[in-house]
Amino acid sequence: MRSYFPVLSALGLIVTMFGVLMGFPLAVSFFLDDGATRAFDHAVLLTCAVGVVLLALTRRVKRDLKPSDGFLLVALTWVVTPVFGAIPLFGYVPGLSVIDAYFEAVSGLTATGATILSGLDRMPISINLWRTFMHWIGGMGVIVLVVAILPLLGIGGRQLFRAEVPTPMKESSLTPRITETAKGLWTAYILLTAACGLSLWLAGLDGWEALIHAFSVTGLGGFSSKDASLGHFNSVPVEMVAITFALLAGLNYATHYLALVRRSARPYLSDPELPFYFGVLLASVAVLTAYLMSVEAHAGFLNTLRYVAFHVVSMSTSLGLTIYDYTLWPMFAQMWILFLGSFIACSGSAGGGMKMMRAIILYKQVYREIVRSLHPNAVHPVRLGSQPVSEDILHAVLGFSFMYMVSIVALTLVLTATGLDIITAFSGVVACLNNTGPGLGAIGPASNYAGLNDFQTATLAFTMILGRLEIFTLLVVLTPVFWRR
């Protein structure tokens, strides 16, 4: 047991810091006297107490974290922190079960946006703020936050960062020191959030609504303070701001940081994901707009374009905010936008899914195999921009893609075995694995996940964590060979 003390010590540090961050909505609740102060009081005290006790019990054992410890710590962080994130929700919302509170907190921290709550319009500001603030924390990652602010996590900081940051090419670093890299990413993240909040306020939202939705948009989460999501405001300027910043949040934050540091747009021009990212989005908007006009789903071209453009961007980037019940569209359009969330978001972004970089590599690998079939002796390396992709990365991408599909099939079968209809089960798994939020059928944008039983809810909570950690980080810890050491 003592061999895990360094991991538990680092976990204690993360939990303590999480409790400190919870002080933000506590202060808001106290200032506004919105009735949720007691729930946050208990949550902050309990979270900080548990973190301090873990630190105290493990302080005598000092050693650097091994790579395997990094995987364990990341997995524990994403399983444990939602427990504490759920406390304010459980303490305030009457009739909320433990499983449902945990599901809501997992959905918040994984930036999924699948909710079981209703009556959001009447919730205290501090509760809705906490839900989207969890998006913001989880969007960039709790581990990255700790590595950025507390360099004393030099105990394996690089291993944690590599396990946490969602990208298939994790060896590349912006700066020689991992702490500086994490700080650089968070600088870009904070500036984008501030710009989004200011823009939403100028577009017509009041200060608190602008802040709440800025956390949701830049974290690509999808929680809203309204049951009707962003459709409650029925404002084209607000929708345009939301999709603009969702597009920016769906890009690699390393690209944002390099553009910021160099005061140049050149990093965007040299990013190999961007042409595919914007190309697929534009093509999807064009095709779905033409298709929905042909079936007269909306009145007029501009109306159709408005609804299509918003939902294509929102679902593709895994934001998950909605302005219309798109399950009223023909199934072809519903499935199109559901699958877009599987691969559109760029690596190193807050978005979910398998990421655009992996999709590009898979496409180029398939093309290379076609060329090899025609010209067996041809040398045709896979490249991203001017950089050749190593065989190790190719194998890792193929392995990830296989497990991604296996996860969807296996979890869909688990949910259908519980009596859930196939559309709801399949779309729920895809939406939660991609951290998108709304699904189809009984969990579409006009409803929520409240109708699921505890087992189904727990399964989808596991699915969200599996997707947020890009499958392998969690599966590594669940294999017997990991514990034989």
C-alpha cells in the first residue's frame, strides 16, 4: 500500500485545490444570498478536509512518480473529483439521488453537458455557475491546471501531462519545461474565455448569464442555465458569438498559444488539421442546409442556415448547446450531426471524440494502402503537413480507433440489455463517449437523461470518463497486468 502513497499524496493535493476552486461559487452564493450557500459550505469543508488528510497521511513517503503512477493518478482524479463536485448539487437539489448527482458532476468535469436536471431557469446562479465552472476546469484538465500552478508536482509532472492532454502526438512540447507548457495553454484558455464572456455580454446577455455560458462554450461543455439551452434567448447575435468561440475552442490550444506568443497568424496557417476542420464543417453545413430545404424542415433559406450552422458547429466541436429540437429533422440529418462529434475537434482542444488528427492519419493510411495495392514497391509515407508520421503513431492511432469502435458497440449492447431502445442507447453512448451531451430519441435536446435508471446512468458516467481520458488512459489502469508490479 505504501508504494501508492506518492499517488495518493498527489491526489490529496488535487482534491485540496479542487476544494479551493469550489470557493468561487461559494463566494458568489454568499454575495447574492441565493440560498445555496450552506450546500457549498459543506462541500468546500469536506473536499478540503479529505485532501488535507490524504496529504497528511502520505507526507512521509517521497519519490518521483513513475509513468504507471501517472496513469493511475489521472484515472483516480477523473473518478474521484466528480464525487466532490456532486456534493453541492446533492446538498441543494431536492430528491436528487447520489448516482444522479455523480452523473451530473461527471458530465460537468468531462465537459459533456448531458444533464439529468430540469427547472434550471429557477436554479440559484451559484449552482448553474458551478455546473459550467466544472466544464471550464475539466475542459483543459484538472491535472494540467495543477501542473501549471503548482510546480511542486514536479513529481512526475510530464507523465501526468502526457496522460492527460488529449492528443495522439503527446511527445511534442511547446516549451522545454512542462510547467511552462501548461501555463502557456492556460494563458490562451483564460484569454479566450474572457473574450467569449465579454462578447456574449455585448450580444445581449446579462453579466451572470454571459459568464455562465462563457465557461460552457470555451470548455466545450454544453450545460446551460436554461432548460431550453441557448434557444431560450432566441438571439442570433448570441448564437453567432457562441459558434464563433466554439470554433476557436475546437482548435488546438497549442496553436492559439504559439500565435499569441509570436504575434502572428502563421501558426494557424501551418496547422495541418485546420483545412480538414473547416472543410468538413463547411461541407456539412452546405449539404444539410440543402437537404433540409428540400424537405422543407424550416421556412426559408436563412432560417434553415441558422439552425443547421449552429447545430453542426455545436455538435461537431462537442459543445452540445442547442437552439432547436433537431430530433424533429429526418433521421439522416440527426445521424450526420451525431457522427460529426466523433472526429471534428482538433487534438489539444477541449473537444471530445477521436480528434481530427487521428481522422486525418486514418484517411492517409487508407490512401497509402490503396496506393500500395496498385504499386507494391512504391514508398508512400504518411505525412501531417511536412512532418512524416512514425509507425509507432500509426499503430497507436489504429489501436485507438479499434478500441473506440469496440467501446461503442459493447456499451450500446450493455444499455440495450437493460431494456433501452436502440436509438437512445446507441446515441447516448456516442454522445457520452464523444463528450457531446445531447443524444437522440429519449435523450434528445428537448428532454434529458433523467428518464434513465441508476444502472444506465452509471454506465454512461463511466462512458464519459472513458471518452474524456481517450480510452487507453483508463483501460491501462483496468488491466490486471497494471497491478502486477
